[in-house]
Amino acid sequence: MNDLEFRRALKIDVTVVNVWIEQGWLIPESHDGEREFHDDDVARARLIMDLTRDMGVNEAGIDLIMELVDQIHGLRGTLRGMLGAMEQQDDDVRRRLRQKLDAVAIRG
């Protein structure tokens, strides 16, 4: 969606979007000089709105929260990759890996 559609969907001003982009909380794609937003940008913007408006989180808190959200997202991608690689192994290797993972989960 373009900039205007994004702002209308969220009912926010262009100044707000610009600040969020300057802060690095949103990183829209750019095509031919126009910003393009996706569903994950809308989800991030709604989270930012909830945190700032409803919960009173300040900019430093938003920075930290968004960094943690990004780390979690990255870890989930890494885990998906590891699970995919594990499923490509033979049965004996998968069985041993599951045993190791179960042992780690019990200790954790």
C-alpha cells in the first residue's frame, strides 16, 4: 500500500509516519521515490500506537521494544531454518537431535 493508504488505514498524520521512519521503527520499501508499506508495517505501526497511546511508553522504550521484536522475529526465522534442516536428516539423526532438544528444554 502507498503512503496515503497506510496513513488512512491507521488514521495517523504524515508527520507521525515520518518520525517513526526517522526513529527506525518503520522501514518501508521505496519504489520510484514512493514509500510502500506492507501488512507487517501496519502491524508494527499498530504496536507502536498501542505502546505510546494506550500504555504511555516513551521513545526509549519503543526503541527497546522494537529491537526486541526484531530479534524475536529473526530468531523465529533461524529456528524455522534449523527445523527444516533437521527434517532433511535421516531418522537416526533426527531422533538424536530431538533427544538433545528435549534435554535442553527440560533444563531450560
